[in-house]
Amino acid sequence: MVSESLGESSAGRARPGRMNALDRAFAFLSDRSAAPFMVGHVLDFPAESFTLDALRARVAERVPALETLNVAAVPGARSWTRTAPPRAGLHVGAERVDGRLAEATDAALLRPLPSPPAPRWDLRLLTSRTEQVQRVCFRIEHAVTDGVGAAHLLAALLADEPCVGPYPYRPPVRRRRGSSLAWSTKWPLGKLPVQETVPAGSDATRSGRVALAYADVPEAELRAVASRWGVAVNDVYLAAVAGALAALQRRLTGRAGDLTVVMPMSVRPRGAALAPGNAALPAIVRLPCTVADPGRRLEDLAGQTLAHKESGLRESGWRTLLRVPPRLLCRTTERAGFRLATSHINLNDTYRVLDAPLLGGGVFALNSPGMLGYFSLLRTTETARVTVVHDRSLASAADLPRLWVQALTELALP
């Protein structure tokens, strides 16, 4: 990386914050891997909503003001490093994909990112008249931002008007003070048994080739289920994930086992929406797939998430994580035993790009060591989309979005 170190730059921009331990660990992780560790979003709009030239013009207009899209996390550095100026022609591309949108999306997620000294992010516009969809695939190196940060960043880059969501992290008013040791003992620093992390009947050997599958439900329907049970939407989402994985395991082997997944919890505060860097703490959730009753699965998961909120572990765990030496944190991440992850982002405001409404979207984050599947729930004002980005060795995972909808329907029944 040949670039100017951030500080008193020629543009006179203010010095941003230093990289934290997690940013630096992810930079080491990308450097040691065949491909950079990435996070991104897939957003759908009505077909023919905008042209490539219009999209490039929007990006060229806004990207200079977005610090995160102009910096890199250089392995071994303690501060962000300024890259070469982003060029819309390099970072924004397009293709027509009539009849093969799914395959084109999978290919877009695997394309090489721009090489240094350019910043490592891109946009790919896929247009399908057959499916009446225009899809924007956005990817950025994970060392530079996390999923919530990427959501804010993409809205600032493309949306016609400022968007409120995702909500900033708001610490509970009353909580117990968690201990650093309590969080570290709950994080799987070593490999967990395969039966606790890989669905029964699935191949645990990662191929490195990914595929995306998704299903949509009305946002109002998801809220109605949460209101009926008196729990948060995230609890309903996780219970449906458990139900889907239970159904898949029973179909493959006739039995189901509980599964341990990692769930990033945002600690990105108000005012830091567009700041570069990661602000998410990994939490461990045990999915009660062996519990047959949907209501009992929901009660179990609501109890787990409430314990996370009230324990103070999020705050103490984040402080602990930031004290871990970055190289050690990188090695720990490479050894981590979880194979499945899940996340939830709520875009709680009107979202239009060049006057085109957002129809739905998903989160992409899979290429960390050993990861086989990533569930995400991305909610807009009208649509909630569950997306599963899965390694192709887990071919049966393509059915998980449909099974998730079935599990949600079971929770909606009287």
C-alpha cells in the first residue's frame, strides 16, 4: 500500500480516530487470506430504475465526503491510511443478467475487490428484466467497517434523503455491570464440537464458493408476531432460524441437534454512524433446535437475548476485546469454532435511490475462516428479508429461507 498517512492531509481534512484492535486484527486476517475479509449488502430496486451513468454520477458526487470509502486498514498500522482517490469507473460496474440473477449475484460476491492503492470496496449493478429487479451489490473490506457501518455508509452514498436507520446502540438505562472474564469465557476461543456448530447431515468442509438465497415477508407480519408473543422482533427472527435449522436437520437425518451460532451486537453509538472501523461485539447464541414447540423455542431465545441486554456483558466485553493484542485476536479469530452466524439490521426510514424505492435487501459476510453459513434479517419499512449466504458445501442451505418462513408461520398460528 503506497499512500498518504491520515493526519494533516493535502485536503485539510480532520484526523479521524485510530484503528481499534478489531480493525487491526481483521487487517491481519485479510493479509493472511487468499481474499480480503469482506462485508456488504445486496439491495433490490424495481427494474430499469437507474442507469449505470446515473449511479456513477451519484457515487462520484458523494464519495469524497465519506472518509470510510477513502481509507484502508494496512496490516501493522495503528491509524487509517489514505488511499488513492476512488474512481467511479473502477468501483462501480454493471451488467444485464436476464434469467440468471441468482448466479450473477453469487459471481458478484466473489469478484476480486479493487487492488491497492485504490480503496477496497465496489458496487455492482445487476439488471434483470425477467425478475423485474435491479440489484445493487456493495462490498467493502471488513477491516474498514462492520455490517451496521456498511448500512449507514451505503445509504449516505446512494440514498436521495438522509436515512435514520439502523438505530444507534443505546445502552440499557438499568443494567448490571458485567465482568470482562464473564464475556471472554462465553466466547469460543477454541474449536467447538462439530455437532454443536454444523447442522446434522451437512458437510463441514468449507469449499470457499458461496451462494445466496432469500425469502421476503411483510414487515407488518413480523411485527405482529412479535407483538402477539410480547417479545422483540429479533427474538422472533432467531426462533424462526432455530425452527428452520431444526426442520432441515430432521429432513436430512431424522433428528435435530441444538446449534451454537455467533451474533454480532452493535456498539456503534449515535454520532459514529459513518466513522471508519468496527464496532460490534460477537455474542454466542444457542439455538434450541431440539425443542419441538415453537413457543418454547421463542421463550428460550427471548431469555438469552434479555440476559445479553441486562448483564452488562456487551459493554464490558467490548472493553475487553479492545485490549486484546491485534495479532493474538487475529489468530483467535482464525481458530474460532463457530460455523454459523446471524445478524439483524433495521432500516427504519424511507429509502429511495434516484427516486426508486428500496424493495428489500440482505447482508453479505461469510468468508471468515471456517464459516459455512450466515443468516441475516434486513428490515425496511415494508419488507423483511431473511437471507442465507452459504458455502456451496452446504447445498441444502438453499432451502433455509423457505423453512424460516414456515417457522415464522407456526409462531403466527393461534
